[in-house]
Amino acid sequence: MAVLTLTPTSSVHLLNSTSVARPHIFAADFRLPSRFRRPLSSSISNFRLRFPWRTSFRESIRCLCSSSSAASPMSLEVANPNSQFLDCLLYSRAYWVTQDVIAWNVAVGEGSCYLYASRIAGLSFSEDGIDGYDLRLKLEAESGSLPTNVIEKFPHIGNYKPFKVPSDLDIRDLVKSQLAIVCFDAEGRLIQGTGLQLPGVLDELFSYDGPLGAHFTPEGVSLHLWAPTAQAVSVCIYKSPLDKTPMEIYQLKEVNGVWSTEGPSSWEGCHYVYEVSVYHPSTLKVETCYANDPYARGLSADGSKTLLVNLDSDDLKPEGWDILAEKKPCIRSFSDISIYELHVRDFSANDETVGPENRGGYLAFTLKDSAGVKHLRKLADAGLTHLHLLPTYQFGDLDDEKENWKSIDTSLLEGLPPDSAEAQARITEIQNDDGYNWGYNPVLWGVPKGSYASDPTGPCRIIEFRKMVQALNRTGLNVVLDVVYNHLHANGPHDKDSVLDKIVPGYYLRRNNDGFIENSTCVNNTASEHYMVDRLIRDDLLNWVVNYKVDGFRFDLMGHIMKDTMVKAKSAIGSLKKETDGVDGSRIYLYGEGWNFGEVAKNGRGINASQFNLSGTGIGSFNDRIRDATLGGSPFGHPLQQGFITGLLLQPNGHEHGSEATQLLMLSTAKDHIQIGMAANLKDYVLSNHEGKELKGSEVLMHDATPVAYASQPTETINYVSAHDNETLFDIISLKTPMEISLDERCRINHLASSMIALSQGIPFFHAGDEILRSKSLDRDSYNSGDWFNRLDFSYSSNNWGVGLPPKGKNEHSWPLIKPRLQDPSFKPQSSHIVATLHNFLDLLRIRYSSPLFRLDTAKAIQERVRFHNTGPSSIPGAIVMSIEDGHKGIPSVSQIDPIYSFIVVIFNARPSEFSFLSPVLKDRNLKLHPVQLMSGDEIVKKSVYDALSGRFAVPARTTAVFVESRNG
């Protein structure tokens, strides 16, 4: 076997120090490290059927993650060492963008260009030219550039040359063939050739808004599948999901790219699989693919077949389901939202007050007296509004059939030393076969995950998911789903988890200029700039809203989705009415990770849903600025890099941070970033920076000259300091603070971080366990670390600190830092620390919801009412003083919105010593410590004082104090 070395024009880029240092880009960042967890199965596996990969390349590619990683140099074994044309067909460097135009970055000159097609994928190269074609058609090279509408749709090929396609060509049939475009010189010698990318012409000819999936009527069942490039489609009907042989096979009929059939009502409850005959560019063959329905609403236990299930059936509805919209927890506006992020399995897998049959699943949320449910009720009673669930759709790498899971006897781990490597070794041995995974590897978006159901067969997962939503609403919590539309788990014609790429190969997955699948999100990036991908995302969201009555969505790597998709989705959801749809769409909130990197950066594939582009949409995005300034560094920086609350300048941890002047500048800059975040990260909010200059939020710049602020309204900012990605809040604090400080001090810092989020304008976001000092034993990426490292303990007896060195794969480089901390018994909280932290957190929620002044809902209101003091060159480092003013007789231009408090002052003292602050502007006021803090179990905060005569405040070390002025005196 000869070896052909293919060297595409685009290059491979390692994550270099420059990109890593940009926290505003790689703060979803958070996701990127965890996504190295799965092999890059996308375009790499595109070749595996005919051209086996060499192991060395497969291993080396796992170290890469960039927009061009799929197009990296590769070695392929091919049967014919002289097959230069095969080399050409492995690429798809030309784009059929409209019916009339093919775009290609070649200059024909005096030569000629031809389009070739083969229905049986028989194109081959010979000494005489191209053989095996059914059609050979000359294309005319046109002068000038591509049409404006084409460049708008495909900005990454704006400089390509247009080739005119004859108007009498039957393109609708031609796209079902293997296609190639070939360039000859003036003497007729073949000089270049390539396959074609078809999404442009498919969108123009086959965009479709009619029914898709299975539809049920009293007369029967109809099936509809969008597959315009398919040559034939059949549906195999199975009576039982375990049947190997279908009881019926029906040929579907095509009308303009949509394949349909009708069957009897007896099909309901059966299972089906589509058999699709289609040319697949990854194998250069017409393949017979067996696929689930992209619009599946149910699955067999093993995920191999689609369940024909009618979600409108009364048998699938819990009692009271149809009137749930009337029972939803109320929110005045989106500014009232606060979010708690939780993994379904984490919630109850280790809760002994939950029966073994319900642990780790949907039904654990329906219990009334479990420790976990009582904990959620405490949070809801204090004011928390939304529970964000990590992925609950059908995802890969986790078997739904529990009998196939592997487990270990955790009693063997209980007695190990806190820094032992044995626990992680045992967990790692079974991590791909146990019952744990975060789920950021989607297979089918529209089906509830079976592993969380008591039984993955039949409609059980549907019923139990609905019961979970209903129970959480009754607890007082709205439900947010974590959705992952930016990539898919698998591709190709034969992978069991591949669906969309089997049905319309090369359409749903975004490809680079060589025709290989983009992998910047990790694997198999989806292309929402294509009409039917955009539609599928919107339809899926409507499915979850209407059929499961959820209350919001968090979009994973939202920046890889087009802004237009997000805006249209928001509009479609917002138009839903209780009277006609059973839900009030206007109360459903959308937010996500607006990171701007990879092939979509700088609007490389159209205007994407990144932080700056979303301004004005009302869609929220995570504010990584406040996170990094508060904690220090970034998720990709040195783990000892300190920040505002972790001791920068004021309590060094021994890490090299530069000179004292450098540290003071870093600390002052971090303060500016935090204050802008506390003002909802509004780009037009004006404040005085550390130099005393009056600047808008958009004029305060990060180290790379990127503006700190991007939002135009408060609900576009999600403020947070921790999430499922990276270390927990307590673990980050334990790493970054000096080893010699006390545990009590670390607990106060943990609370201080939470307070900065809870009392900011915008929407606060908390990771489950922030409020109980949750630890993952310093694991920075626990997506597959099992229940052992992800344990949540709602009995409050342990925070899971010191359960062994975290898994080697993502943490070994930090073991020298981790080991001495885990060894030190003074780092481990006792139950008293955990309970005290919880009570303090509940107090924060009560304070936030004690006044609408903490939840202002317009940019104008924030600019009028929110002020920062202790600013400018003479300010005291490590402390933030914020005031919020309500309307009263003295300022008639500001309306009154709080019937109780007319003025609030919040002081965040991150210093290791008392903060004393004298403010002439704030004197002669009737300020008292907030009643919640006066009744608090925290005796230290009660020592905070204010002297009206002098305007002097004194706040103890590492304390947040809230002073309020009551209207009734």
C-alpha cells in the first residue's frame, strides 16, 4: 500500500500562549478543556472506512483544537499510488452557492472548467482524463466577484471566483450524485479538481417549513424526512425495540427533497429506523445508512431505534399537566431571575434519603422530604427563581441501560489518604462505563436522556421528565435546560451515534475550506447558518417549551450559533400563548456562552451570537470579566494567579505577580472590571476608573484592548464566579489564597465571592454547591470523574474535600500544587462551616429580593441610581463601595420603586483587615445594617458600623455589609 500525504492549504494552530491569555475568548474556555475528553471523531473518521488512520496521527490530533484542526496534514493509505484524482475528491474546496453559481478559489485563465457527476459514485482518474461520469458540463468562469447575497451567507469565501451554471440543468436531481469540479489548462491537461460543498444550493432549492418527524391523527401516523440528496429512503417498522427484523418496510416518496409516508394508527408505540441511500463525501461512496429520525421524540433503551410516541397522549401526562402554565412560579421581569446550575445525577446519586431506585434520576426531584428537595426549597424560599439542569437530552458516552454500568465499591476508597492517587486510578478505570457524564456530547436533541429515567424503554423517560418539571415548579423553581446545538457527538455513515450526517451528509456539520468538518467546539461543529439547521434548532426549542413546559434555555458555546438563529428562536418562543399553546412564551429566558473563537470569530461565518453581537437582543451571555477579576487570572492561566478577593497585593501567596506597583495596577484594574460587572456590564454605564477618569463601560479596556462591557440592558449579563467547568469556587479559593490562612478566612472569601454576584445588577448565576463549600478535591474538569469526585452532600456533613488526587488526565500537571493542600487537615471544612456558609448564602438571596433596587430592569435606571465610591487614584485597594438610590423628595427626576428602602449602600471588603471609609457624599443619612444581617448567624458582619455625622463606614475583614435607609425612619 502506498501512502499519499495530503497537505491542505489551511494550517493547524495549537492553543498558544496568546490565545490562552484572552479570558474574554476562552472563558468558555471552560468548555474547551473538557472537550478534549472525546476523540475528534468528526472529519477524522470521515476517512476511516476506506483509509485507516495511522495511530500516531490519531493520537497527535487529540492535542489540537482550532478551526482548522480537521484540515490538518494527514497520511492516508490508498490502493492506487497514482490516483491523483482521488486526492482531489478527498477535498471539497468548491461551493455550489446558488442555482446559478459555483464558487471556487482558482483562476482558470485560458483553460476550462467542467462539472462532473456520477450517480453511483464512480468518478475516477485515468490518463485520458475523468472516467465514470454520467454528466459532464462546461462551466463558464465569470469576471468580477461573487454576488453580494452569497458573500453575506458565506463570508469566508468572499474572494472566491464565480462559475456560471447553465440554467437548464436539473439541479434537484443532480445533487443526489457524486459531484466534482475539474479545471484544465489551455492544452486540456487536468490541473486541479475537487468535490463540492452543497449547503448553499440546497438552501435555495429545498428550504422547507412543512411537517417533519412523526405526526399523529385519529386516522394514522405520517412520517416526514428532509433528505434532498438521498437517492432512496425507506422506513423499517419494528413491533418491539428488541426485534432484529422489521415487521414492515415502507418506501418513502419524495416531493422536493422531503420524503414521506403514511401508516396506520397501530404504528403508535412501535419503533422505526430510516434506511437512507445517499452519497457520502467522507467515504466517496453511495452508502446505505440506518438512522434515527432527527425529529425523534422517543427512543429504544439502546438508542438504536426511534419510538413512535404521541406526546399529546393523555397517558403520558401527569395529573394537572395541562394547567401547569397557571401554576408556574411568578417572576415580575427577567431582572428578577437568579440561577442555580445543577447536574441531574449529582443532585441525588449520593442522597441516602432518596430510595436507591430513584437516585441519580428525574424522579428524585419529585420527592417531598429528601435532603436534596429540602435544600432546593430553602433556596427557593429565600428567593432563588431558576434551576439550570446540565444536559438532559439524549447524549453519547453514557449507556442508558443501567445493567451495563460498571461501578466500584466506594468503601474501598473511604479510608484512603486525602492525597492518594488510588481513588482517581480506580475511577478512571471505569469512567467510560459507569453511570456518569455531564452530557455535552449530543446525539438527539429532542429526546430526554434515558439514563435518568427509572426505565429507559418506552415513554417512561417522557413521563418522568414531565413529573420532574412539574415538581420543581411546585417547589417554587423554574426549570432551565442546558442545550448543546453547537456540535454533535458523531458523524459519518455508520457510527451508531451519527444521525444528521447520515441523512444529509455534508449539510448539518460546518466544514472548512477544504471540506473537512470544523472542530473548534471540540468535534463536529454544526452550521446554524444553513436554513434547515437553523430550523431544526428552533423546532427543538419549541418542542421542549410546548411538550415539557420548561422555562428557559442555556446555550452551550452560543457564539458558534448564528445571531439570527437565536433572535428568531427568541421570537418564536415569545409568541407562544397559554390559550393556544399551553405555555406563556414571554416568560422564557434565553442565555448562553457568547465566546467568540474558532471559525466563527469576527463573524467569519456570518453574524454570530457572541457577547458584543447580542447587545440589544435581550439574550443573556456569561460575563467572564467579573469572574476573572474577582478570582484572578483565567481558567487557562496559572492556578496561583490571584485576584481581587484571593489576596492579590494584599496577601501574597508566593506566586510571582510582578512588582508592587504592577500588582496595585492589576488590583485597581480588576476593581474597575468588577464595578462595571456590578452595573450589569453595561457598555454605556459611566463610572470613574482607578485613574479618576470618567469612562463608559465600553471604554474600559482589557489587556488586549477589548472592551470590558458589552451589554445594552441588564438582562443581557449573567454574572458568575463559578460553573460546572473548572474548579469549584471553594477549590479555586483554596488554590489561590496563601496556604497559611485559616479555614474560617477561606469560608469568608467564599461568601464574599457569592455576595459580589448576588448583589450585582444583571442576573446572578451560582454553581450547585457554592453555598455549601462544595469541593471536587481540586478536579478542574470533572465531566467524567464519576460520582466520587462530583459528590454533593445535602446532609451538610462533608463538602467532598480531600477524597484523593483528582484524575490524572486533566490534573497531573497541578498535582504538585494540589497534593500539599489535600494533605493539610486545616483545609477541610467541618459541618459547622458548611451550615454557616449555607445560612449566609440564604441571607444574600433574602437581601437581593428584599428590594427591587438590586434588580433594576433598564440601563437608564442603573445609570441613574447606581454609584461607586472609593474610586480614583486615592482609593483604598481591595474594597468596593456601591450605593443604590431610590426616588424621594430630594431627587424628583428618579422615580420611587421601593416602598421600604430609599437608599442602599453595599461595601465589599476583600482586604485581610478592617476597611474604614469616610465619605462626605454619604454622610447625614439614616443608614442601618440590613435587618437580614442584623439577624444573621454571622457575628462578624454585625460589627459593621456607619456614623451619620462623619459619613464613616467600618467593615470587618473579608466581609460584605449592606446598609439600608428605611422610608419610615
